Amino acid sequence: MKTPKWFLKKSPIALVLIPVSWVYYIFSRIVYMFRRGGALKSRRKIICVGNILAGGVGKTPIVKQIAQYFDAPVVMRGYKKDKSVSVIGDEATMLARAGLAVHVGDRKSNIILLNNQNDEIGPIVMDDGLQNPTIKKDVEIVVFDEAIGYGNGLLLPAGPLRDVKRSVKKADAVIVIRAKNSKKKLKLPNNIPVFCADNKTISPYDENQKLVAFAGIGYPGKFFAALDNVVDTRAFEDHYQYTKEDIEKLISLANKKGARLITTEKDWVRLPAEYQEEIKYAKLETVIENVFWDWIKEKI
């Protein structure tokens, strides 16, 4: 689904949904407590990278950077698995395209499988799963987007939070993806290290080329704002599976505007194959500050 507008600021709809959000939270805590028994302790170190918001904060590029640094396999659930993205999901496809070994499905089963590779001793990177109690993590990293912060600060479905704000205190570190001119005041615990990262969106076109941008991600507005000379935009629901009809409509719109279509890599892998050569994506480069690598090497 598309990210609800009330996730970013409190509105009458958000306030009406607060009682539902507390029911959701209480139920999720009961389930969490029941699932804690018999949690797996991995032979190899587990680095878990996640968030306390429901998507859209830029977690996957951070996973990619850490996995590449350690030459580590990635275990992940694989959201929206579909035959159009090799039956592993868009985010998993992106990581695999970067040359990483990606294991999709039940995380616990995949970690057991990786532990049985006796000649391997390096860490395993777990994409998401901070709220999964069935696996013991050696390092827990929470990712925030500075421009989004805690959103409206409310729990699902009244807001974007999967867990209460104080749950951040349980993490070993926080990575904040910086945003230009952000007006959000992101209050974080004083007792854990906070590291910064920067995203750079690189368009395959020159700055004079008119663009029609489209995206089916958590917060498509971030992507649109990162591009130059955008004359029109189209937002789809997160993990949207594009049809030929969708793409033909987008091509028609771009032609009317005298523009070229552009999207994210996450969307590009979900395009029908016959359009992937014609439509280009903007590359996203994420750089984490150097002191983070010193810190995580020491933790591992």
C-alpha cells in the first residue's frame, strides 16, 4: 500500500486510530514474548540492521554497505517475492545485483544453513528483524532517515512506528541518514553511539534533460526531490508490481511532456523485462562515516 499521509504528521485520522495502535502494540508484545523461547544463538556473528518504522528509511543500502565491507552473506525475508524479480523480492534482487550472497525466506533456517558451512567464520548480515526474537543478534543497528525521524511519533496504524521510541535504547548503535535542510528534531538516546550516512542520487541523464519520475517506495517524495528538472511525478504503492499497461501510460505521459522516464533501482527490477532497456534508474550511493567502520570492527 501507499504510505498513509498521516504517518508524517498527526491528523484527525491518526488520532482516531490511536486506540487501535495500542491494541496492535499489546498483541505484538504478547507474540514477541511467546516467540522468545529457544532463540537461536548463531556460531557466526549476526549483524542485524533494521528500523522501528514501517519501511522507507533507507535500510537496504546500509545493509549493502556493511555486507560488502565484510564480504558477508545477507539473510532476509524477501518482501513481495514475485516471478518478475527472480522469486526473491525487489530488495533481495538489488543486493544480489551488487554481487552479494542473498538468502531469502525463513531467517532462522538460513542462518542454521550458513552455520553448517564449517569453513566460513565471518559475520552474517540480517536485513531487518529487530522485532524478531527467534534469533540472538550480536550487533543491532537501527537506521533512521533524518527527514522522516519518528514520523508522527505514533504506533501502527496511527503512525509508522513498529515499536515504541524507547526501544531504540536496546540497540548497539544508530545510523542516521542525513537530509539537507531537515527541520526534524530527532531525539536519540545518549548512551549509544550515533553515526551519520549520506545518500547521493546519481541520474543517468544530464541536468538539462526533462524527467518524469515514478516510484513505488515507502516515501517517493524523497526520490523526486533528489532529482533535477522533474516536470511530473507518479507515486505507486510500496513494492508495486508494474504491469505493461502502467508502463505504457507512463511512456505516454513522458512523451507529452517531452521528457524521459526515470525511477529507482528498486522499482526498475520490478518493471516488465521488455521495458528495462528503455527506462533508466537513478543510482543511489550511500556513504557511512569512517568512524562507524572502526566501531563495528571492534564489536565483531
